[in-house]
Amino acid sequence: MQYLLLIYDEEKNWETMSEAERNGLFGEYGAYTQELQASGKLVGGNPLQPTATATTVRVRDGEQVVTDGPFAETKEQLGGYYLIEAESVDGALEWAAKIPGARWGSIEVRPIMATG
């Protein structure tokens, strides 16, 4: 079964890190990604640009409404994701706990709905 591991963090934390701290964290994410690839569980994944680059689209009463920014103001923002294969939710939770950002942010684990 496939699971989406959604990585939430406070963007402002990245802004306060030194370049060395950011590089160290990117190294941790690189090692995690390599471990996931080596296990054969990685389907895909990407970091996202900051929420300031987001655009939200809604259709209300047949009219398209476009606004700058994310869908909602929240303490933590979606920063990226991994799409993985796992035998069970417990296996997906184990992989989620290894994501470096889980130490200060949160990882939402969502099963992918089979559609066919």
C-alpha cells in the first residue's frame, strides 16, 4: 500500500538557521532519502517552495477566486512530502519517525486511496 508522508514545520525556523545548520539538515534529509531509496520503498517526494509562493484557487457560485498564499494560516506549514510503499501503517509510521523534521515539526501519514 502507498502512504503519503506530509512534512510540517514552521518556516520561520529555517530563516533563523545558520547556513551550516541548514546544510547539515539537508545532509540528514539526503541520507534519509538514500536509505528510503535503498529499501525500495520510495515512490517519490519533493520539498516545497515557501508558502509565500503559494496561490490558492476556489470556485464559489461558479466564479474562480484566486488568492495569494496558502489555504489557511497555521502554525506549521507543509514543507514537503515523501510517497512510499509500506506493508502496513505501522511500517509507514516507522519511516515517518525517521524523517529529520519529525524532531521539531510533525509528519502526517496518510494512506493513498485506491481508485481503480
